[in-house]
Amino acid sequence: MVRKSPNICPQCGTPGHSVDNATIKCLISTSLHRVENVKHYFCPDAGCSVVYFAEDGSHLFLTEDLRERVYQKEPNSDDVLVCYCFLHTLGGIRSSITDDGQSSIIDDIKYGIQQGHCACDWRNPEGKCCLGNVVSIVKAGNVS
Ligand SMILES: [Zn+2]
């Protein structure tokens, strides 16, 4: 059964974006028997422990079920990864910001994308490219 709003997190009510089941299979640390062959969504709310939920609301994957810490769930932790392909942490990105508001980490990630080195679909819990998150952090400046 699909709920009326299948993309709404059953725990916190925040709308999530859909993620490929392959992303979930790569990232959870529990048996893959738990990943039912239905659509799943990612809950981005920092205060909610649900990372993935099934469209029918029957299955939840919590932060503790993942191999990785999730940037969206710890948006203020310096040592949490933001870029899971090239291993850039929030603190590393913030401290890389120059006085004129640039960061060589953005160039590093763009180079990796050009070279086909990235694997955001499988390594980033969000299941998509991290570059937008990194650009937002650099734009916000070195606030730590
Ligand atoms: Zn949630």
C-alpha cells in the first residue's frame, strides 16, 4: 500500500527526495533483506533519526543503521563528511575557504567529476552529488 504522500517522512513529516535502492544497499550496515523492492526516500531533517523510509512507511532506516555518518543529520559537526567520494569534511571545507571566499576543494571535486572518479550514487547517503552542499558551505563562509 502506498500512502497518500509517500515522500513524507513518517517520523517527522518532512518531505524527502527519492533515493535509488542501490544507494541504500551500499550504505546500510544491516542485512540487505531489509531493503524491500519498493521506492524509498531520504529524510533531510537534522532533528530526525530516520535516514531512509519506504514509500508505504513500513520500513525505516535510522542513522545507526548506516555505515556512514550523514552530513544532513549532523550539519554542525566538523568531522562529518560532506563529500563522501574525496573525503572532505565540514571542518576541512570551512578551513579551506580563502579570504576572498574561494575553496580549492570545489576544484578538487570538479576535477574528480571530470575524471569520472566520483561515485556519489553509492557513497553519498543522499544518493546524489555533494557539490551543491559544498558550494553552499563555501558561500556561507568560515563560520567555525
Ligand atoms: Zn524524518
